[in-house]
Amino acid sequence: MKQLLDVMNDIKCSNLLLTRDHLLKVADFGLARSLRGDQLFTNKVVTLWYRPPELLLGATSYDASIDMWSIGCVFAELYIGHPIFQGKTELEQITKIFDICGTPTTESWPDYKFLTHSSTFVPDKPKPKRLREYLMRETTARKRILPKGALELIEALLVLDPEQRLTAADCLSSHYFKARPLPPSDPTKLPPITNLPPSHEYQTKKIRREQAKQLNGGGGNNHSSNITGAGGGGRASRPTSPPGASGGRSRQSAARDGAAEETVKTEIKREDDPDKKRRRVA
């Protein structure tokens, strides 16, 4: 019931968990808010790469449409192989959105000029919308095929004006979910997902560091966990983790991450303990 009454406020790939039986679960409701009338909220929510333009422009009154923008970002990421908007600051983030989705006008988004940062963040020179061309180019470069209805659904989710953005019910009625191949009525009947690479953040970063060392010939003191994306050819390295909901990581967040890494290290050591393995055999 909590999920039905709340705005999630932090939808991103790392908060979406897939079980071996093909069940998708949404995690981390720490930023969730209940929708009760005309309330005002902070706009410092949603991890930066998945934050909608209205929050970046300073909106403090919003609804579930902010989650739909995040879903559009995740949906696009599944097909292009990387986050679609990767800014380091709020200004850079909204600039990247405008570069692909175009700048707002009074016709396409009547209320944008009433937002706090519109006069600062929206450029005087308008930019055209080129989302469709961008998605086609990125998927073609990676030899990926967009299923029927996928392109239209992404375009309808990544709409600047939150009032024109699709709702969850609208999405389920889209052509994408009606086109073949249709999903099974019971996904648990599908073969279980096995032999996946480690997905914990600590293990993933460790693998990336090792790959980066190999790419650099095994030498040098390389502390970066960024590597060139698979199948990206000569593309530049991309950031592997987005800034947090406040646009950066706090000391508390870093401390939590460090504690989590230590926990994982301990668990890995336990799994590799030969005495434990002998006890299991016994």
C-alpha cells in the first residue's frame, strides 16, 4: 500500500532488483513522499542523472510525473547501453537534457517560465528536439534493435512538460506492451536467470579497476573505476556512478559505502575460508 500512495523520488537502475525468477522489485523508498493535496516539497530529490527538468528548474510542487521521467531515462538506458543524460552539476544536467530533448517554449511547456531557475538555466538561443535521432544513432552504433513501440514510448516519457508526460496507466496501454513477442502471463515459468556476473557495487568496481589496469598495460597508479564501454570502440570513458539526490555525495553517504564495502569484503573472505568449505562438505 505504501508504494501505491507514494512518489518514489529515486527511480534508477541500481534501485531496480531482478530476481532469478524474473520478478522486478523496486528498492530504496528512503526519499518517498505521500501525495496529500497541494504540498510543497524539496526539489533536491531523485539521483541527478534521472532527475526531471521541472525539479532542475526549481519546482517544489510535483507529483508522480517525476517518477515517469526517471522511468523514461531507465527505459532508454536499457537500449542505448548507458545513462542518457550524465551531468555532473544541475546546470550541466539540464543542459544535456536540452541538447537532446530541445529547449522549452511557451507552447510546448506553458508553465516553465514560472519556475525559479528558468531565467538562469534555459538558454536564450533555442535548441531543437533530437531525441528520436539520438536514440536511433546510439542503438544502431551498438547493433541493438528497438522493439515496436519502444521509441514512441521513450519519447512520450521524456517530455519536458510534466503535465504532458505519460502516466503509468498510459504506458501499459501503449503499443510497446501489445506488440509481439508478448510477455508470458507468469514470468516465474521462464528458465531461471543464472551465471550472471557479480552485481554488488563493491565487486563491480573491483572488476572495473582490474579491467582498467589491463587496458593501461598493467602499470601506473590508476584509481579510476571508469572504463570504455563495451562495444563503444573509441568512445570516451563515461562516469560509472551518478551524483546523489543532492547533486553530490555526502560524508555520511561515503561512510555508509565504506562500511558496506567492508561488510562485503568480510563476506567474501568467509566464502573463501577453507575451514568453512570443509565444514560444508562434512
